[in-house]
Amino acid sequence: MGSTVKTKGLRIGGMTCISCQNKIEKKLRNTAGIVNAEVSYNEGTASVTYDTDMISYQSIVGIIEHLDYKVLTDQEKQGMNGGKVTGILLIIVALYMLIQQTGLLNLLSPGQLADESMSYGMLFVIGLVTSVHCVAMCGGINLSQCIPKTSEETTGGGRFSSLRPTFLYNLGRVVSYTAVGFLVGALGSAVTFSTTLQGVLKLAAGFFMVIMGINMLGIFPWLRRLNPRMPAFIAKRVHKQKSKSSSPFIVGLLNGFMPCGPLQAMQIYALSTGNSFSGALSMFLFSLGTVPLMFGLGALSTVLGKKFAGKIMTAGAVLVVVLGMSMVSQGLSLSGVAVPDLAYGKSGGSADEQGNPADFKIEDGVQVIKSTLSSGRYPNIKVQAGIPVKWIIDAPKGSINGCNNRMIIRDFGIEHTFQTGENVIEFNPEKTGKVSYSCWMGMIRGTISITDGPVDGQTSEPADKPVPAGYTIPTDEIAIAEESTDEYGNPIQKITMELTDNGFKPAAAVVKSGVDVEWKIIDSTTENNYGTNLLVPDFATQLSLEKGENLLYFTPAGSFDFSTGDNAFYGYIKIVDDMKTMDIHAIKEEIKNFKTQIWPDDTFQGAGGSCCQ
């Protein structure tokens, strides 16, 4: 009687990547009685042709489940119910919001690595979280099956001898991951990576992480087609070499070339560094993050059971999706796409957080904004369109870290590297709207709101009012009026000042009230212009000085200040009732404390005004 060959279709649960497909397929094809086996990760199915006289369907199911996968029943084939899917998605969104609002990922960028091309602390965490995928790829609680052991390795030598294969396997993975990072980074060094291209690569890496995490959860099976994968011919050669090797270290080395979702996402990330050593360091820290679970979860799961391992896989998959979403958000920001930032959307907080700077004013036609840099956030600010902006950001000691150390404002073509102390950023907002900006990694973000009218809380003076000049009139020398008579015999006072390239000499004078004054100003400036304008705001007068001597006349009624037309230098005339009883020290203090101001142009009349003649 001849044997009976039968083909059976199965739905397999628990596959997380193409390596799971290859693993199941290889095991089935090497089992006596199975004529052929075709496994599809994309479809989550297997087609098995077997000899019923040599092996039963139940035995085939047992082989698959022994590899820590599950053959689904008709009811399970229908997938998760809508309520469970909704619950998982809500958890993912809530966790993402929490991480964004707390700025948790920003704390993972140590300041000493600030000049490197990515958040190394974040890469370690990604490795730690995504290592659940590595465990799943090797079969969960049967992790030890991934590590061949020789009789020499399993006998004698005590406790360390039993851990030696696992140690060598993980050492091999770390070495191969680092080497691949070096090669990929070197490839990236041949390409000029703009901020936009870095954002696109980060976006791609984050997208693949999200897809991989969702596939680990098994909630949208159709997304399996989008998983990144290594070319089939390379994957087959790697598997072939792994099967031939009995060395855990060699198997670990070959795993660096496995078709693994998170690994390929991080390779894309390393590519964006554009530097071989940065790429190597990135992959080294990522690989270190994968070691703890790979080293210990197999033994832990054996003790706590398969159900516990499944919960760890689910929790890890959720975190993979959340980290991927965060990376997508950062990639969008670096690519120039405005992304709503949940970290800045909450109510309350300081004026800086709400976009109303704590110190905002207009000086000399420039919007001056003062902010303080914090380690985990950038301020949102408001400015008026059409007026240049001078943004002064104070960076206290210890506030600069590996993420916030470089700010990118793409719309204005600005990349600013922060230094401890005062940092000045200048730009001219021409159009109204919102401009998003971020740190160089896209993790910390802020917005610049550009309005078409005055900014709320603006402290600048209206256009018809003066603004402080900040100039202190020198009082080291003061001219005292000399009594004399004019050509008609009338009493007159005479004072003389010289205008030099360094200001008025002297810059102050004292005259008696009610007696006409002859004021001689000698313009000895070295500039090649015709002369200098003299502004006297109390008399609303603007006068032109010629090179050399200029005689001006006025009748003193009250003390007043004056300045050059460009407001570079100021002087002061003090009026007293009695020259003999005046207190020269008090006068010096008065002049020294006088608040000089810049007056709008329409304050002054043309030459020949009512002040002087």
C-alpha cells in the first residue's frame, strides 16, 4: 500500500519578521516525513506537504509550537477584536504623549557627546526595548536554541562555562553591529547630508520601527508587507553559514547581517551620521542595549513561564511603536514639516512657554526678545512681521546638553550652536504665520508666531515717544560760562566746546539763567563729510555744524541736553541762578545720572529753528 501525501494550510501566529519565516521553514523542511514547506511572513501562513504515514498533522503543529510560535484555530484566525485593538492604540497614544510632555528622551543625550550626530542615550534605550524582537526572533523561552553548544562548552568549568556560549554569542553581535555601523557611516561620509536629508533618513528609520512594533503586536497583519528586509540571496547565505558554524561567536557575528527590522532601521539611522566613527559608536551603543534581554530573558522566561514572556513581548512592542513615533516626529521636524508639539500644548507655565516673552521691547526699530535656555525645552515666542528681531537667549551653566546644544530655524536659514552665557540670534520675519524650529535632532521643538500687528504685552514706546539711549554724559570736565559783553555793550556769557571723534570736550557746561549765551562749537571730527547735525530736543531744533568754528546763540531758561544727529554722543547745559553759590559736585551727579534718550525724527525742525541764531 503506497504512502499518502497531503498538503495542509496553516495560519501561524507570533511571527515578527522575515527571520521567523526562515526559521520555521528550515525546521519543517529538515523534518522526516515533510516533503515540502512554504512559510509566508507577509500572510502569516504556512503550506506544508507531508507523508501521513510518517508524520501526523498534530506532530507538525507541535514542531511549530515548540519553536515558540502558535498554529491558530479558526476563531483565532479572525485576529484581535476591535475593542482590544482600540485599547492598544489608546495606550500607545497616551504613552507617546507622556514621553513628549515630560521630555524623557531629551535626558538621554549626555552633554559630552553633544557634538556627535545623534542621541546616543536614546539609541541605547531603543536597543533595550527592541531586544524583545531579538528574543522573539529566536523563539522566546527557547532562546538558547539560537546558540550552538559543543560538548566542551557544556561540560566542566563551573557556572561561567554554562554562560560562556551566551556571552560569546552576544559579543559576536556587538562586534558585527559596530562593524556594520562603521561601514554604513563611512558610506554616509561620501554623501553631503543636509538637515532635510537627515530628517528624511530619521523619518524612514522611525517609520520602519512603527511598522515593526505593530507587526509584533499583530494588530494589522497587512502591514507586514512594509517591513524592511534584506535581499533574499544574502539572507539565505547568512542562514547557511550560521547552520554550518558551531561557534556562538561566529553565529553572533553573522546575526549582524540578519534581516532584522530594528537592526535595519538603526543602520539607516547610522547612515545619516555621515561619519564612520559616529556610525560605529551609534551601532555599538544600540547593540549594548540589546544585550541584557538577550543574555537573561531566556532563563527568566523559563522560570516565570510562557505567559509572562508573552506579556513582555507585548509591552516591548508597544514601546517600540512609541519610540518609532517619536523618531518619526523628529524626522518630520528636521525635514521642515510643522509638527504639533504636545509638550508645549499644555496650559499654564511661564510667559516663555506660552509665547509671550518675559522680556520684549522695541529698541531702535528692532524687536528685542530675551529668553532663558532650559535643558528640555525651547521657548515659544511672538514677534511682529516686518520688524527685525534680536533674540537674546541666556544659557546658564549646565543648561546645554547633547540635544539642545544646536538650534535649527529652517525658515530663516539659521543654525545656532549654544555657548554658556548670552547667545544672540537675529532674523527678519517678513510674513505672518507660524515658524517651527527644533534642536538638531528634532526632539526639542518650539514655534515663532509672527503677527501683523503689535505683540501682546509689548513694552516699547509708541512712535511719537523717545526711547532710552543708554549713553552716560561724561563729567570729568565741565565748562563754566565766562561773563562778557557783545558789540553793543550788552552782557553776554560765552562757553566753548569741541566735537571730536570721541565726543564733546567738555560734554557739559554751566551758564547763568536769563543772560544770553554765545555757544562756540568747534567741529574737529575727521570724517570726510561736510559737517555734523546737532539735535536739541528741548527746543525741537536740528542744526547743521560746519567743520571748524560754529557760533550759536540762545537765552537760557532751563537746563537741557543735546546730541549729534546719529545719537552717538551727548552733552548737557546746566542752568543755575547764581554762579557763585552753585554746588559743582551736585551738578556733576545730576548730569551723570541724566537719562539720555533717542527722539523720533519728526521731533526736530530744520536748520535755523527757534533755539539758536
